[in-house]
Amino acid sequence: MSTTEDHAVGREAQADAKRRVMNVLDRHPFSPPPWLANAHAQTVWPRFGRKDIPLERRQERWDTPDGDFVDLYFLDGEPRKPTALLLHGLEGCSESIYIKGLSEKLGRHGWTAISLEHRSCGKELNRAKRMYHSGATYDLEFVVERLVRDNPQIELFISGISLGGNITAKWLGEAGSSVPDHVRAAAVISAPYDLPVSGPHMDTGVTRLYVKHFLKGLIPKAIEKEKQFPGCIDIEAVKRSRTFAEFDTYATAALHGFRDATDYYAKVSCGQFLHGIRRPTLLLSSADDPFNPRTTLPRDTADASPWLHPQFTERGGHAGFIAGPAFGPLHYWGEDQVVRFFLEYACA
């Protein structure tokens, strides 16, 4: 059989798998309680209304090839069960409630859950002249390669939320078929598929309140980074930043080799890499996401690819997806769908 024929057979087999898995996912539609149907309520409730989830995890610090480090937090599962690598969003960390929630659910199935903390997002500022950003795929690649090297039998799944989702989808699309076979599937939650649209959108209207919140954490980190490397950024311009466009121009772009925020958004936005993905990937987003307009959802690309499994809901906010009856217990449907998706491909 020729390479072309092999490719056609593989594509058709994956298309069959996609239909089967989508049927499983579609049997669990998202239904928010009436009092939490609003997009902003869905977005902020997990942070303020969800109880903390105690987990017994161990920390490991891995030195990176460029002389820096990344911190990882392990919720150890059962031997020979799969491992999930989780990437948090903007200004999140291993303690983010959505990371702990998904970790806990995977742990119920005996899986190991590993939270990768982006550089500068932990308790200690990283050492190198860089921070983290939406296109920084090198740490994900490094961690996957080491996990595979240390455990050749590993069955690995990856889940990225928001900025972490952008990194996950971008890496999968860039690497394509060269992604290690150990990576069985991935989930991308509330990712900004079109940053040239989502970035400026965040700097307008009510979403500027979210930007103000994020900048309260980002600006002090940039100030500390300039103290580490005097003159690496225009620190006064960073201090004056009131929009993502300003901060990403004077801090993110300046530190990481982009011309400005516009150049940065255009080059790292994950939507342009989706066509290259060659691992089953769940795309879970809502049309009412306050951060990402509904026009940015890659519906046509997802429908055309046998590897992409779209779950685009009308409601759910940004990484919210809180479901339940009007007068009953809440559950986190997005996390439940990720677990269902992973279990399907773990059993395939």
C-alpha cells in the first residue's frame, strides 16, 4: 500500500472514531441553571463561588534547556493508568480551581494528573529573560519529551485552558504527525482561536474590567523582570499600560522578539495551526465567551478535520460551563466532557 493510500485509510479510520466519540459527547448536552446563564456569571462563578478542592500533590522542579526552570505538580494515580498534563490560563497557576477540579475528576479514574505551571506564574519568578505568553510552546514540548523519555510506556493526554489551550493547539498543529505517539488526545478549552480579534476585543466595553484584573498581576511581574535584566523593557511604558495592546507591546512583544502586540497576536494565534493537528483534539468553547467573540469559533475547520471534535455551546462564558437544574446541585460540565473524551480515546 502506498503512503497516500495509508494516509487515506488512516484518515477514514479517524473519521469513524470522531463520529463515535462525538455521539458519546452529544448525549451530554450543556444546560446551565437559569440563575447562572449569563456569560459573565459563568465566567466568574468558579473563582468566587466554587469551594476549594484539597489535593495531595507533590512538586517537581525541572531545569529547562535554556537555563531556566518549570514547576510541575503531580497528583499520582495508579500504575499503568494514563497521565494527563494540564496547562492553566492567563495569570493562573497549579492552584487554579479549574486545574484542581479537572485533576480531581481524572484522579477518580486512577489517572495521574500533572499541572505545568507557566514561567513566572508560580511562587518564584523564573530566571531567564522571558516570561510566559500565548505562543510559548517550548515548555510544553520539553515536558512531553521528558515524560516520554522517563516512561516509554506512558499514555499521555493534554488539556489546556484559555492561554494554555492556545499553547496546546498551537504546538499540536505545528508539530503535526511528529507529536510523539504516546500523546493519545488533547482538549482545548476556551482558547482564543483568533487573537487579532480577541485581543482588541478585550480592550473594549465591559471586558476592560477583566483586563484591569489581569494587569494587576502582569505589570508587577514585568517590573520584577526588568529588575532582573535592567533595560530589557520600557518599564515606564509598562507601568502606564491600561490595555492588553499596551502591555503586550511594551512587555510581551519586547521580551519575546515580536514587533508589537499586533505582530504578536498574528503570529501566535492558534486558529491558524488547527489544520495541522494529527491527534484527536476536543475544542470546547462557548459562543457567549466574553473574551472571544462567537465569530472566532473555527466551526468550518473543526467540521472538515477528522481530528478535531467541536463542542461549541451557545452559553458557558469563558471556561465556565457550570450546569445544573434551577434548584439543585451544580456540576462542571466542561470538566466532565474532557474526562469523557479522554476516556473514550484511552479505551480506543
